[in-house]
Amino acid sequence: AEAMEVEEGEPKRIASVFEYLEHLEPTVLQRLYRDVWSCKAVFQSLDAMAKTYVMRLAFSTAVEEAHMAEWVEDPAAHAATMHRLRKLSLLAERGSNLCELQPTFRDCLREALTSPQEPWSEQKARMNKDSKRTTPEALEKLMQERWDQMLHSLVNPRLQDSSKVSWVFAVTEGLLVEQDNGEGLLTHYGYEYLLQPMHKQVWGFVFFCIRSTEARGDGSTEELLQLLFTLSYCEVGVDYPFEALTDNQKRLVNGFSKLGILFRRTDSRRFYTTPIAVGLPFGLGAKDAPPPSSSRPGAVMPVRTNMSIIVETNFQVVAYLETQLHLAMLTLFVEVRVHLPNVVVGVISRRSIQQALAMGISVPLILHFLQSHAHPEAAKLENPVPENVIDQICLWDAETKRVQSEEGVLVDMYTVSTTDPNVAHAFREVLRSAREKDLCLWAREDKCRMVVRREGFDLLQREYRRCIEQLQDHTAR
């Protein structure tokens, strides 16, 4: 994969590829809808009511919008459905009152519904059988290993991943801050990213690739989206023809292969999908989007985790690990007490949780991490994480929001001010200056007392001396 420049600034967080489509220009969507698999995926991402509207329009002529409003009893539901269809540019307006399905989308959807087939079926039929066929289990293991390598480059930035684009992704998305010595420093966005589920991590990287190709404006964005949608109808463990792809898609497949999202041997004429690639479009934020109905049973395998965590009621944590990455992720909010070759015993404490909160890691993210990596036996329970542990973590979080502590210096001039009026006047001038510079934490003006920030004490001390000297000179005249 090639590292590509994108616009500077914090990127907008978009939860799913279908949410991203709603932000595209109609002309871009019309080009995307020339692909059968893209149309099929967009149709399956719709809720039940929107699907009903599309099916009625797919095999009919233009319909008056007033007539469409009669299809449902709830006017608000009709308005919401029409708004969603328009945001996806699925409707074509004919005059002021007539609506029909966007012609390109309609034709491709008809083809998908009436002539179902497998992705790249024609090219695949001409392929020879792979003598080195890769099993779904091997693909899943390879996917996890390569993605863990990329994550490990975030935890230990000195060990930069061999793929340059992963480093550019981490810096551009604000996960790492590049220092003067060329090394990277993990930010609070980076800590959050590490604890997210794998499919959200992968979507973050894929969205970065989409934004990068979008900046080029050469049509490669539509080709990337078409590839993503087509992959969602593939089967894990089945090989697909590499030569059937466009040049832009070939570059993307090679880049995804380095990170474990796809698998392709060097100079091979075929590539394999992985569970994360097949489930990517329908696994991110599309609450009403079921998996593709045409997928074979078991085509999308659940992504297993190699880390099993048991959280006990006494706040002790027992974790079965396989890599140093797992240990690094766990130590973000657990104090490790015992470290064996494949087992770690630690404890969740007030200090470890508040350190995690200070790094920008939220409580929901910590709890989701513990629950999603729960030991199989613990996962059978109604609450894999004990309720008393959850409550205490929330209380520790509340402490950080209820009380804030800052280092300061107490300035007390009450005794001196009772005998020297210049001191009281100088104190008021310095207090005014401290408030203007946001250096005053607390003050009692009538008692000539204040607490100032430690870093601003020397500056205010110089101002006080200068003010006293000016007052003394004025008194001497």
C-alpha cells in the first residue's frame, strides 16, 4: 500500500461505510451504483420500511409522492424513510410530484434479485484449483497475527510496522504523535483505539484509506467501496481471482494483505478473504443491517480472541495471554502482580483506573474490553464482570469529575498589610494581574491571601516587588 496525503486536522469519525455513503455527492453515488454488489449491499443495509419502498419502486413506473405517503399510517415514519432514501440518492424526482428509483440503481438491483451469482464467478470458473489452499482457521489465525503486529507498533513505536501506510495512518488519525527523534508517542486517541473491538479498528484504517483515495479524485474511491461491498458476499476459505480486479483494487488488496485484512501470496493470481473483511460493511454501526442473506451458512466466521480474562469479585484479574501486545493492553488499567509465561494475575485498583482515565480511556471502553475478552466460562454468566467491580469503577470515575486537584502556592500578606498600606495596594494589583493571566486558584482579598499556580508564582513575585518599588518611590516624592 502507498502512503497518501490527506487533509490535516482531526478526521471526522464515521461509524460505518453506509453512514459514509450519506455524505457523498450524488454523482459519486451514481457511479458506485453501476456495481451490482454495491447496490445489493446498500439495499440490505436499509430498514424494513425503506426496503418495502425500494421493492415497490423497483418494478414500477414513477409514483406520486402523495400516493407513497399512503403506504404507511405514520407520517413521521414516511418522512424519515424518504429522507434516508434521498440521502443515499436512491430516488429520482420526475417533476414536482413524481418519484422513481434511481435508474442505474434500479437496473443493477433488478439484476441482483433476478440473476443471483457469486462474486467474480466468470473469472473464478476459469481458475485452476489452488494446490496450496488455505483453510478458514489458518486465515483467521494469520489475520489476528498480522493485525496484532500493527497494534504492537502503536504500543511500542520503536518497532515500526514494515508497512509504511500503518505508520502514516497512526500519525494522521492522531493515534501517535511523531517526536523530533522520529519515534512515536501514543495519544489518548491511540489508547482508545487499542481497546476497541477489532472490527472497529479495521474500519478506522479502511476509512483512512477511503479518505486518502477521495483526496486524489480519480475515481478510486468508488473502486475501493465496490471492493468492500463485493467482499461482503465472499466466503472465507475460498480463493478469488486477483486479475479480475482493477489496478486500484489490486493495490488495495496488496495493502490489506500486509495487515491481515486479506491474504495473498507474493505474485499469486488469487487472494483469500478473512472473517473481518467479509463482515466489515455490515458489522459497524448498521444496527438494522443483517448479514447478507445470500451468504452461505457459516460463511462469516466469528472473530475469536486469543486473550481470556476472568474478573473476580475481589477485583483480582486473571488473564490468559499469548502475546506481549495483550499484556501491554491489559496493563493500561490493571496492576500486574504475577507474570507467568501465558498467565497474568493482577488487580483493578483506584490508581490503575484513574491512570487509565487520565490517558483518555473511558469507563465504557474498559468494561467493554473486559466483557468482550471474557473467559468462555465467565462469558456464560449474565454479567462476565461482577457488578460490584463495575459499580466501583464508575465511582472512581466520578471522583475524577467531582474533585480536581492542582498544585499551588499560598501567598499570605495579611499580617504585613495591617502595618503597611502599600502592601495591601500591591496585593490588589498582583491579584488583578493573576486573574487576568488565569494564575489565581483562590483568593480572599480582604485578608490579603491567595493561592496561585506554581508555574506562575515567580512571575507574580516579580510583579509584586516592582509594584512595591513604584509605591515607595511615589511616597518618597
